[in-house]
Amino acid sequence: MSTLVKIPAAETPNYLTEGRGIRSWLLTTDHKRIALLYLASVTVFFFIGGIFALLMRLELVTPASDLVSPHTYNELFSMHGIIMVWFFLIPSIPNTLGNFLIPMMIGAKDLAYPKINLASWYVFMLGGTITLYSMFRGGVDTGWTFYTPFSTIYSNTYVVGAALGIFVSGFASIMTGLNFIVTIHNMRAPGMTWFRLPLFIWSHYATSIIFVLATPVLAVTLLMVAVERIFQVGIFSSELGGDPVLFQHMFWFYSHPAVYIMVLPGMAVVSELVAAFSRKTIFGYTFVAFASVSIAVIGFLVWGHHMFVAGTSIYAAMYFSLLSYVVAVPSAIKVFNWTATVYKGSISWDTPMLYAIGFIGLFTIGGMTGLFLAALGIDVHVTDTYFVVAHFHYIMVGGTIMAFLGGIHYWWPKISGRMYPEGISKLSALTVFLGFNLTFFPQFVLGYLGMPRRYAAYPPEFQSLHVLSTAGATILGAGYLMPLIYLFWSWHYGPPAPPNPWRATGLEWQTSSPPPKQNFEITPVVTRKAYDYEGMKDELGLV
Amino acid sequence: MGPVVSVKTYMFTFLALLALTLSTVLIGFLNLGWGSMFVAVLIALGKAILIACFFMHALLEKKIVKLVIAGSILWFLILVTLTAGDYITRGWVAFGGK
Amino acid sequence: MSSALSSTAQKLMLREQYGTPEQQRETVTLGMWIFLATEVMFFGGLFMAFAVYRMRFPQGFDEGSADMSIVLGSINTAVLIASSFAMALAIHSAATGKQYRSVWLLLTTAFLGVAFLAIKFTEYYQHYEAHKVPGIWFETSKPEAGAMQLFYVFYFAMTGLHALHMTIGITLVIIYALRAAAGSFDSEYHTPLEALGLYWHFVDIVWVFLFAIFYISGLHT
């Protein structure tokens, strides 16, 4: 497997070979090609956001603000947050794996609106270009949260540009969510009833509900910020009698559900991986399906927990705290059910499974620390400290990014028609896991000890923990570079993959690797429930 | 081809909408304090229901469409209720409070 | 799929990913309703913010509302309602095979939409002359100046967004009228018209609420 001979791809025509040249890619309406367009884009955005993170961590090695000025540091964390949230995490799994797999998993030829799908990528790229342009022209320093009145009145950076870029990319989100909902309702193959759908579909359906109902509120909120900046008068300034906290209400009405947009697709992937690599049906399928929808719904009722110290009423705070505990329940149900699935399963430790198990552990830590933060008494102490930073990175990075990598590896044979190299992939999974924990665990301690977030300079007693965190960040960075390299390599040099290398259930494995343009030679008819490993034992072959 | 509603129904809806507009204006001339806006919004809700049911034939569509309509209204109410709830319970509004 | 298609089937333009025309129609309809749900949340954010500030500044907002021309506002409301009526009739005509009539009704819809915008911009111009445009020229001697200015920010933002949606709608109506005139639709297939109709009625509903919140509360003064 270590020859450098370019192994020719499969002879049969597939979605990669039908239509060549750049026009066929830029004008494609094939959901699989659009998924790859998105994959290229989000990868680029990920590394840009990662560079900002690395610069931040380098600055934080020393207590003084010596590598960059405090103003530049403000721009770094703002740009890191904006790029990572809106241009990597939100589109990552839904627009790459979701786009590629949803039609296949339901037995359809494509999404309901293929042209809208392509348009969404262009809109996304337009938003990204506007945002990057603002960043490189001079940056934005308001934090990814754009709190008023700093963002509307006092900041001297490219707020309108950044807000406009995010506003535009929001339309791509809405188009995607709309497309997915309609597809899942109307385009299922015969026999594919709701409760035979893979849980990947249920989670993406829940994600799409959030896309559609939350994103418009962000759009109008950022629009109002832009209006206030341009016309020097608006609804958030106290000069006219307005309330700056109103911005926070409107912003977090979107941004809390947005974190569920970021994690639900990760959970979607994990459900698939855990079933496949335990060779067992998911324990409590119905509970997991309804838990996904519950997370999406209840997630809209908790946004005030980001505002406990902002000046909301104590009654509002108590209500939001209570609901924040409630929203943890369906997530916990999922963790219990995945664990029960693995228990007494026939487990194989391929790379995707390593990422899936990593997700379960790290997401649990992240989720539990969220419950600490939901307690008013604790939150007053640790809000706006590194405790919060560690909490959300455990979920976003330890959770979502691990799930993303696990999913990319798992479906890589289907997408590319090639196997990735298993040895180095396990090494990089381990590197990511170790690097991640070294980066972010010290941050829980830092936050608890009082280190504020968004500060470039800090008291010297915090230095050793910061040094550990930066060391971890470099290891984590190396761990992310490795798949970039070997996955690229495998595209031409990896061994060709069979249709079902993992012997998994699921319609996507019933077609060739890579699939034909129309996904299936004949429209499948579904008769089995999802993850029917027992029933399909003979069909799928030995473990 | 979607559900077909008769021209007569459309005509009655049109006239009803005009009548409700007129009544909104007339009620506005009464001095009801904050009640004016409340009644105006209520009548507007009635007009919206007429437009949705007859011009948009919402009631003739599949269950999922009705769920989408109900959901959008519910979500809007979530946004308003919880946000206004904060402002009312901190006495930030002109009536009652602390 | 190689046999000669009837003209109806050709007009049907059944897209590749659909199995039947009914599936295509239902899919387009569901998609448009979901898009309207996003619009509810989009305008909804501003309605919510307006509601909060209205509760805090009832006097200032009433003063702002008293400035509004109830005559022009009412006429505009009637114009939009008529345009929705025309749109509904246009689709009905298309569905019953009267394509020629549907073209004229679509053009009527567009015309009424343009009339609405003309009246609206007249109002905007009147506000400008009265120095009531926040951020450009705002002066008032009324006691609740800040609140009044807030009212006007909402007024311009919300009616402005509505006018933008109207403009997009009018453009699409004209384009579809041209397509209808070219024979693209028939009684079997006029799904794009139905979708456009939903959008148009929704924009009308938004105006109905805007009328209620901006034009009525200051009338009694």
C-alpha cells in the first residue's frame, strides 16, 4: 500500500467522471458535487480560522500583550469566532455530508431543489468573500457576538462589512434547511417510512428546523446593527431610549439554537458510526429520533442563559436557567443510547469509531460543564472566563469537529471511491484527541481561577496553564493537518474501495463507490427498518 | 393543480377585508388608549386569517403545510413572549412593574 | 421517454428528481410555505422589538403615529387588498384555462403594487419635508423626542423592508405575466404562479399588520 503508482479509478462511470472540466463543477446541480464544493470551501475557512487561533495562543504564551496589541488581539478573537462559527462549524457537516448523503440515504436521485442547492453554495461563498474582505481590510473587533453599543457606536472597525458577510451567508443556511426539510418530506423512496429513516436524517431534519426558524432573526438583527452604524441612529442605542440588551435578546434567540445547528449534525454522524462499528441497531431508535427534534425545539427556549449578567430580570434568569437544564435531557438520552448500543456490540476500532467514541466522551464533558454554567450561582462566578471558552470548545471541537472527521473518514470510500490509509489515520485521531485535551482542559482550570476571556494580557500566575494550552494547540494543529494530507493523497493513490467496505446497513452502501450520478441504478424499495444488522447478517457477510 | 376556490369566495373575502379595514380606522378615532392598537392588531389578525384561509387556501392544503403555518406563528410568539417577559418583569415598561 | 410529448406535458416541465407532477406541485408548495415561515421570523424580529418599545413609550409612539396620514395609509391598504384579489383571480383564471385573462390579472396585480409603492414614496417624501427622517433629518419640538425618533426608525425600517419585498414581488409578477403571455402555463401546470401568489398574499399580510401598528394608535389625538 505504500507504492506511488497512481491507481486508476473504477472503470464504471460515476458522478466524478460524468462531465469533466471546471464548468461541469461550477454549474453542477448534482448534490454530491455540490457537497465537494462545500467541502473545499469549509476546509479553507477552517484553516484560516485556525491560523487566527494559533496567533491568539502564541500571544497568550506570555502574560504581557507583547506579540500583538490588545486591539489586534480583539480582532483576532473576533475573526476566529466569526469564521469558525459561520463559515466552518455551521456549514461543515450539513453542507458536506448532509448534502452528499441525505438523498442517498432516503433513496432519492437528488434533493428537492438542486438549483437552489447550487445557488446556496454561491451565496455562501459571496458571504465568505465579503467577510474575509472586511477582515483583511482592517478586521472587526467586536467579538463574534457584536454586542451593542460597542458594535453600533464605538467600534472603529469593519463591523458593517463583517455583518453583511454573515447576513448573506445566512441565506445559504436558510436555503439549505428548506431544501433538506422538503426533501425529507417529499422525496423518500417507496417503503422508506419516517421510522425506517437513518438517525442521520432525523438529526439533519431537526437541524433544518433550526436553520429555517432561527437564521432570519439573526439576519434582521445584523441588519439593524448595520442601519444603526450607517445612519448613526437605531433601535439599540440608549440615547433615544433604546436598550442595548435588546440586541442580546435578538442575537441569542438565533445564536443559541445555532449551537444546536452545530452539534446536531455531529450527533447525526455519531449515530451512524456507533451502529456500524458495533454492528448493532441503535438502542432506543425512537427515543433518539425524538430527542433530536426535542433538542431543536427546546433549544429555542433557553437563549437567556447567555445574558445572566447582562441585566435581565431575575425572573427571566430563573426561567432560562430552568429550561437550560431541561434541554440537557434529550442530549443525555442520546449519550445513554449510544453507550447502550456499544455495550455488548461487536466493536471494531477503525478510525471513524475512534472519533465517535471521542465525541461521546468529550461531548459529555462539554455538556455537563454547560449544566454548571446554567446554574445562576456558578455562572456569576465563571461567566466571561475561560471556563465558558473551554465548555463550548469541548462541544464544538471535541464534539462537532471530531464527528466531522469521523464522518469524513467513514464515508470517504463512498465519496472518493478510495480507502484512506488506516495506520496514519489512527495516529492522527490520537494526535487530535491528545492535542485537544491538552489545549482545552487547562482552560477549565484557568476559568475557574478567574482568567477572563478575550484578554491578551493576564496576571503571571496563569502563565503555566496558558503554556500548556498553547502546546496542546500546536499538537492539535498537527493532528488536523495530517488528514488534509493523507486524504488528498488517497484520492489518487489509495486502493479502490468496494461498495460496502464497512459492511454497514444503509441505502448509501447499496450502490457503487463512488456512486453513479443518479445515485441508484434502480430506485430502491425499502422493506427493512434502519440498522437491521440482525436481519441482514447474511447479506452483509461476516464481521 | 392546486385546490381551486370559487370566484364568489374571493369576492366575499375581498369585501370583508375592505370592511375590516374601514372598521379599524373608525375604531382608531375612539379614544381607547392602548386599547386602540390592541384592537387594531386583533382586526389585522382577522384579516390575516381571511387572506390565509381564502386567498392562500391554507385550510385546503396538506397537514404538513398547516403545521408549518402553526409553527411559524408559535415561534414568533416564543420570541415575543420570552423577550417581553424579561422587560415586563424588570419594570422597564410604562405600565405596572416595580 | 422518447415518444412525442403532448403540449401539456411539455409545459409541465416535470423536473428530473420528481416522480409525478403532483409530487412536484406539493414540493413547490411546501417549500414556499417554509420560506414564508422564515419571513415570519424575519419581520417578526422587528415586530417584537416594536412591541417592547411601544410598551415603554406609549406616548412617544402615539405622537409618531399621529403624524401618519390615515388617508394615504387606508388607501394603500385597500390597494394591496385589491392586488391580492387580482392575484387570486389570476391564478383562478390560469387554473380554469383562461390564460389570456390571467395575464391581464397579473398585470393588474403588478399595477396595483406599483400604485402602492408610489403612495408609499409620497408618504416618505412628506416625512422628509416635515424633517422626520432619522439619521438624515429629524427635528421635533414634541416632548417625547427620543421615543418619537425610535418610532420613526421602526417605521422606515419596517415599511422599507416591506417595500423591498413588494418590489421583488412586482418584478416577479411582471416576469410571470410575460411567461403566461408566452403560453408557459395551462390549467394543468401553473405551479410557479401558485407559489408567487402565496408570496404576494404574505407580503399583503405583513402590510395589514404594519398598518395596524403604525397608523391607528395616534388617530384619536
